[in-house]
Amino acid sequence: SYSVSELPGPQPSAPGALPRYRKAVFVEFPDASFAQPKPKPAWMGLLGPTIQAEVYDTVVITFKNLASRPYNLHAIGVSYWKASEGAGYEDETSQLEKEGDRVDPGKMHTYVWEIQQNQGPTDGDSPCLTHSYSSNIDSVKDTNSGLIGALLVCRPGKSNPGWGQVRCSHGLRGRGIKDTSQRLTTAVGSVSCAPQPLPHTRGELHTINGYVNGSLPGEHQSVHWHVIGLGTGPEVHSVFFEGHTFLVRGHRLSSLEISPATYLTAQTMPGTAGQFRMFCQIPSHQQGNLSLQEPGGKEDPKTWTHYIAAEEMDWDYAPRKPASLDSLFLEAGPQRIGSKYKKVMFVEYEDASFKTRKMSQEDKGILGPVLKGEVGDQFKIVFRNLASRPYNIYPHGLTSIRPSSPDLTDVPLGCVLAAKDVKDIPIAPGQSFTYSWRVTTEDGPTQADPRCLTRFYYSSINPERDTASGLIGPLLICFKKSMDQRGNQTAPYLMCKAANCSPCTQAKGWLVLFSVFDENRSWYLEENIRRFCTDAAHVDTQDPQFYASNVMHTVNGFVFDNLKLDVCLHEVVYWYVLSVGAQTDFLSVFFSGNTFKRNTVFEDVLTLFPFSGETVFMKADKPDYDDYGETEQAMEDFDIYEEGEHDPRSFQGRIRQYFIAAVEVMWEYGNQRPQHFLKAMDPRSGRRKPFRQYRKVVFREYLDSSFTQPLIRGELDEHLGILGPYIRAEVEDVIMFKNMASRPFSFHSTLQGYEELRDTVSGEEAVQPGGLRDYSWKVLPQMAPTTQEFDCKAWAYFSNVDLEKDLHSGLIGPLIICRQNVVNTVSRRQLAVQEFSLLFTIFDETKSWYFRENMKRNCRPPCRIQLDNPDFRRNHSFHAINGYVRDTLPGLVMAQQQWVRWHLLNMGSTEDIHSVHFHGQTFSVRTSQEYRMGVYNLYPGVFGTVEMWPSHAGIWQVECKVGEHQQAGMSALFLVYNLGE
């Protein structure tokens, strides 16, 4: 028996203490009398009781609302019939079935969840899957009020009531009674926070289980972490467990990448006794504290000795200044520093005298020396501070860090050192300190990981300001026997063989650091102002323009194409990619024209969370392309050189021709026609509020090269909406593209061969209005699904004249690549599986090419266009699925207990973090193995493919679980019909 309980109202806070908030929480009771609640551990905080079930179980929840406003219970990761869904929308259900959608104060309802075999863990999953239950009346207010609990679905015989959970809460918000727009203030439950005060200019708390500032009561046992990312906005967290690593789906992680509606199960093997912090590495989010006690093992290490100094020098972010870019960031002036700053860097020396610098052939830019070690090895780091203020050196991703010698007389500590305290020891200017870093099994790669994991080291005295000042370096943690005696990686021929290299050449490795250096947070800001500003006395450090001029979006410390990386055609390249710096959002790293392999799957966009690293490899197959970082100011070249003559068309295969045009249309985000499976006479569905119409441009298919007769979409393609037609590529396709719009556009995709661009001048990829262009490509092995993936996978095609404006104008379509002999030659489909493509994106009409024209049509005089006004942008932004909002997307119809494949697409900005949830159904993904999921996290530039076996007939909703996106209408209805009826 479960309830939403009301606790006593908020009490006045003591001076200097954090305020208390009235909350609503799920509480478990032993019986239906709801008289005495069950006790729960203090560490669970706001988290509701953990519901554990095994495959084939039936979970019966008697739910009573003891609060003062309506709530309900909605589960993710299990199946149910409509009476137990706990979500209200137009689904043609009876009044009896709708009772669970809203449970009024004092009322009760019984929810029944069925744990079917196809919803339990797969062979590749952990013994128990992590899901959640919550209230879904108003997802934003209910979530911020505290209504969330963990739901664990386990293999038969694997449930364990002793396991614990940590919920990483994305801004669990509470505000005063006057703010009723987004926060519920009448729900209850008091939360006592840590004694140390915090500024409260915002009512936003970054919490773990509702606790902040290290106040989370401790865990004293080895546990599996069932992690739930909770949040109502597009926020990300990079959760770090001090002194430990995580094992997730067979991969070793130094931190957990969390966004709203992230569900994962992680394993930690404690190796050192003591108390350790669990916190988000983004400086403004750091909260939480845990303790663990467990003995650690010993190994005889191989020692790598490095002599590293912290050394101050001048650094130029832009040695070559492009003439076409805004001088705001680069040109020095009376009150502008320019591109050159004093910084501090890690520099390697030959020996302990620190007189001769060690030469390196690697182009690392601002990065410190590359430190490489294998599992079982030991680093002896002799660190000398040659700078003018205290620093140190500390690794991220290693769990065994100690002073190398008990002789610590050079450093006035005044206390006994514990292993974790080493990170807090400041090394004074002119002083030296020797560290011992050991690479344990818990730090190294698993069999599912690449040969070397990408980590980093930094100065940890003040991590935010030390890294802003320049102290960052790469750390590679490798398999045993991956390196020779000199530290070079071995067995390049094996790596080439794995990547199908021909001829086989030595693999190359590139270290790439994507970093936002905020010079306003540097220790040397005042000195840089004095040295480089000619009118330093009148510099206002609070001026937003001055602040922006000191924020550098860099790759290896360079901006605007100042870093150039050369790669040979057919060469196998390992990319060690890091994201460390002032950025609070993830990065979408696009290797233009080339795919890379990650977790046995080929991709073309790498999503990097803050303070994380990834190792990927690619076989370079397309010359003369650029590598673009996600950040606006960081664009770095890598050129691919061809080693021999060859005919790019010297292959055999079927030729398919598509006739696709860019066509201007009038678009309405809210479809006025009701779904054909909804009752047309129902006033709720038949009288929709009309939406504004916007001029947009879309890809559409035509019958032949005359472009006079458009191809009419049938019921299988009706769901595509604003998307262009399906292009299903196998071997060789020819695309004839005609621009029937009023301005230049193009046709671009990852598959696009380079031969059609050889004769074009840079910047002339655009097709002028009325123009025609033929495109052809061949499907390379790394474009097609691997043997571990589903038979077909999703990519996209789009216009690339101005990517942001072109996408917001409507030009994008699905590109499906299948294994050979999978697609029917007549229908161009896989007959055994029904396919749907869904584009989750926020269309911002203020970024459309047609913005001015649309404003003249839709903005009543006197019309005031205020692009800087958030409300103005919000009124012209649409949280859409395939261009439709609020359940108006047509055509999502499928049969019960038949395979359905969903291609999920996302092309957008950093706010386009979407968490895709199908009500009443679960689905699977495949990488190296198959994994069961209830929510799919979809990041910008990422295309995912999942498969589903719909178990329950009915009208169901697919939606984005990010609360603000859900409220804004990012949802659609899909019908699962019974074949026997």
C-alpha cells in the first residue's frame, strides 16, 4: 500500500541555515489501513519506496492520496492496461479506465503492473533494470514537488532488497508561495538541508535523493547503484564518485553521464576504506557525500616516472586570426585583452633538476604531457611548482593515489594524510612533491571497452579556476600488454585488421580537448588586464561584452581553425577526445564526412558530457573534410590525403534513383484533422484550437526528373510529417535534387561521396533556386549496421548551406541503411518489421529563413519583434515530433505482438535533450549486446534505432519525458490494434 503523504508545514529556518520546503512524497504502508508508515533508511531522502519485481510477477499497488491536491501513479519500464496507466490524454477509454489518471485527495485506486518476459533484463543487462514511478498529473510540478520512486525489474531469483539507489536530481526546485507558474507550493514534506549556508538567489537545488552539500547519510556496503536522472529541464550532470569508478553495461566509466529521465544500473567495487564524496563535476552542481568501507588489494607495479612542472607562460588562442570572424573575441583594444593571455601549463622535463624540457612530437596544444599506463602499472609523478601560486597535479579516473614517500617535510601539512586527501594538498611555489598513482583493475578497460580509456589529470586545489588557468593534461589507461617499454601502443596490425584496413598501416592517435576556457575565472585575469589592455584603469569586469570576450571555445587551446590535424586516406586513427572546462552542457562532436566506431557501433556524432573522455577509432575514407566541434567558436581542420589513384565508381551494385526537391509549404504545427482512430465527433478531438501557419521548406519526392508530379504519401509514410521521404540505401544510389524554393539550399548526408564535390569551389555546395544537381554515394561498411545491431539503422539527410537556419526552416529527412538482402526490392522495405521515424526537435521560428515573412503574416499590428525577449522566442518555438505538437501527428498505427522498429532522430541545440518514452511498452537497443530500456536518451545529432514488441492493444502516447518539453506538447499518439479483432 502506497500513498502521497502530507507532512507538517515548513518551520522557520535558523539564521544561516538552508530554508525548509513543503514537499509531497510517496510513502509505503504495511496494509490498506494506511495508519502507520513503514520506516525507511535516512539516505533515501525524498525518494519513494523501492518497488522490486521479477519477470512474470504481477505488481498490485493500492494507492491512496493523503495530500491536498490530485496525484496519480505512472510507471516506466513495465506494461499495464489502460486502467493502470496513470496518464490522462485522448485515448478513447471508458470512464472506469480513466479513474487511475487522477486520484483526488482522500481517494484510492489500484494499479496493476505486469512484468512480462520481454520486459526483463536481457543477457547483456545487469541482473536488475532501473526504472521509476512518479505522479504524472502535471509532470513539472509533480516532479519538483518530490514525487518519484525507484522501480527495479529483475531476472527471476535476482531481486535483492538490500540494494540501494541514488537518484541524481536535476534541479529539484522549490520556491515561495508567490511563484505558482512552474512550482507546486501546496504539496508537503519537510527537507532539512546541510548546516553550511548557500546563496539563494534562485530557488534551485542540485540534490542527491533530496540532500545537498554532502548531507546524504552514508552507505557502508558494496552496492549496485540504481541511478535515476530526474529533471524537468534540459540539464546534464556528470556524476563522479571520488576514488572509485563505475561499471555500466560492461564498460568502465570514471563518471556517470546523466540527463533527465536517464535510467542505468552501475556497479562499484570499493577498494579503499574511508569517506568519499559523490558529486556532479560541474562546479555549480557539486553536492552529496557518501562513505564506504572495504579492503583493497595489492599488485607489484611497473613504474613510469614523469617529471612535470606547473609553469607560467603567454598563450595565444589564435596565432592565425581569420578575417571573416568577429573581432570581439580576438582583437586587443583599450578594454579588450585579445587572443593572448598569461596562463599556466603542465610541462614535462627530462629529470628532477627541471632544467631540460622533454621534447614531444605530439601536437597537443595547451595540453600537458600524455601519461600512458597499463592495468597494474604505477606512475611516479615528481611535480614541481614553477608558478607563482599554489597548484598540484591529480588524476581523474584513477582510484589509488598516494604520496610516494613518507618524507613530507617540504610540505607543511599539519595532519596525517589519507589517500583521498592528496588532492587537497597545495604545493607552494618553488616546492616539489612526489605522487604515486597506481592503475588498478577497477580503473582499466573491460573487454567491451577500447584498448585505452581516455581520462585526464588537472590541478585540484581549486578545480574551476586552476583548469581555467590552463592546468589540464591527458591520461590514457590501457589494457595489459598494450604498450611497449617506451610507452608506445603495440599491435597496430591487429587494430588495422579489426578496422578492415587495406593496405595495413600503423594506427595513429590524436588527442583532442574540447574546452571552454573562461578567462574571467583565471587566476591571472587582473594581470592580463594590466598587460594587454591599453586602458586597463577603465575596464569593467562586470560588463557582459567584456566577459564574453574572455570566454574561449577551443580545441586543444586554439580557436577558429588554428589546429590542423593530418590524416592519410585509409589510415586507422584513434581519437582520444576530452571535454573539460567551463562548459555546463554536453558537446556534439561531428566528424564531417567520416564515421567512427564506438562500443562496436559506427556513428558520426560523438556526445561528450562535461568532464568526460571517449576513445573512438575511424578508418579515414573521405578526403578534404573538416572536423567541427559543437561549440560555435571552435572549428578545427583535419585533412585526409589520398595515397593512390583509384576509381571511386569501381564497384558493382544496384543503382536506385530518387527525385527529391526542396519545396516551400505553409505548415501548421497542430494538425486540424483528428486522428482517424479517434472519434471525429468528440468535441475534444474535433475542435482543436487553430495554430498559426508558418512558411517552411521541406524535402519532397517526385516521380521523375520533370519534377511535375509529387509522389503521394501512403499510410505507411503518413507519419513522416515534416520529414522528407525515406531514402533506403544499400549499395549505390543516385539522388537528383532540385531546389524549388526561393533561396539557396543543398542536399547533404553522412553518406555523401566526395567525388561530386571535387569540382565545386568551397562554399558553393548550395543549389540556387530552380537549380538541379545529381548526388551519388556508395554505402561503405562502416555506414551499414554491424552484426550486433538491428538489420537497419538510421542516419539523416539535410541542407547544409546554413545548418541551423536550414533545419529550423524544415529541411531534414530519414536515411535508412540496411544489411544486404534485407530490403524487399519492390517495396524498398523490410516486410517482417514495421518501421517509423520520429524527429524530436524544438523548431524555433525566429531562426528560420522565413522568419520576417511569417511575422508579417502572424504578428498583428503594431507588431514588435523582440528577439531578445524570451517570451517572444517561446511563443514562436514548437516542441514537435515530426513537426506536430500535442498528439496531432498522424499515421502511427501498428499491430499487437508484431515487431516494430523506431528510428529516433534529433538535430538541434543543447536544449534539445530528449528522453523518449512509449507508454505501456518497453523496447530494446543493440550495440555489442541487446539491452532492455524504458526510456531512450536522445541527444543532438544522434540517431538511434530501437525495436519493440507491442504487448498491449490500445491508444498509447509517445512523449519526451523532460518535463518542460512534455508540457510544451512534445507528444504523439500511436494505435496498437489486435490482429484478431
